[in-house]
Amino acid sequence: MKKNNMPLNLRERINSRISLLCSVIVLVLLVLVMHQMDYTLIRKPQKEAAEAAALKEQQDKIKAETPVISTASVIAVGDNLYHSKLYESGENDSGIWNYDHIYTHVLDQIQAADVAMIDQETVFAPSHDAVSTYPSFATPQEVGDAIIKAGFDVVESATNHADDYGYDYLKSTLDFWSQLSGYSCTWHPRHPGRCRHCQSKRSEWY
């Protein structure tokens, strides 16, 4: 015998609609959660990676187009020319002369520079007895020692006083620079007082 479908009562109809509504809400929430997970785990990292790559590319381009600027500090001193009062200030009865005190108050500036240059205006005397002042100069060799100790890197000697006493004093000056450990200098015979070739750990003589 065929059974007839029984109509739902009011409570059952309400429960059925509530169940449907809950199912729809759960489905919507699942869609939202999946969408958020997709953004958080996939699309957002991809977007951030793309933005980071674009930023790096832009920075690399700017860096490549920006010229590299290198700087150096240079100090140039001159003329290092000793008159009688100056060289007498370094004399000592023991025979040991010293001129370090001449540069004491400028040591910080000299040693702070990347390149420190000085114009050694006069040639060096071969002995203390040969020291001479105005108008023809021959400076104590201890002045050269003080120059090096002060921290000068480049010594220039091609001046109008380079030939005050001729070849012998030029040779004496050349020998002074050449005998220092780690220094070498070749005198240019056509240009007294100027080196043809200098190789040095610290100082050059021109």
C-alpha cells in the first residue's frame, strides 16, 4: 500500500530552514577562510616578493648610474727653508742635532692627511761644518730626519736653491734620501734636484 507524504509541521519547517541557513553561513565562512588563506599564504608573499625584486632592481640601477666619488685629504707645506736661528735651535754640544720640535705644533694636521707634501727648499749639507744660511743655503741633514718623522709623504726639492752649492751638495742630498731603509731615488742629471724615478714606502723626492 502506497504511503502518502506527511506534511511538515511548523516546527519542522522552521528547523529545516535554520539548518539550510546554517549550512549557507558555514559555506560562506569556509569560502572567506579559504580566500584569506590563499591571500596570506600565496598571493601576498608573491606580491611582496615582486615588490622587493622591483625595489632591488631600481636600487641597483640607481647605484650603477651613480658615480663613485673617492676623496683624499692633501696638505702641502713650504717653503721648508732654515735660516740661522732655526738651525741653531737644533744644535747640541754633544754633536747630535735634532729638529723634531720645529714640527711639533702641526704634527696632528700632517699625520691626519692622506698625502702630506713639503717643499724642502734647500739641499742638505754633507756635514755640520758645511751648514750655511742666506744667501746660499745648505741645511743640516737632521732636518730631513725631522721631515720623515713628522710624517711627510712627498718631498719636493726642485727649487731655485737646489744649485746653491753645485753638484756635490746635490749628490749629498740624493745620498741622504737614498740611504734611508725602504726609500730609493734616482737623480735626473738634466734637471738638478728632480728625481727621474722614485720608489718609496712613504716618501718621494722630486
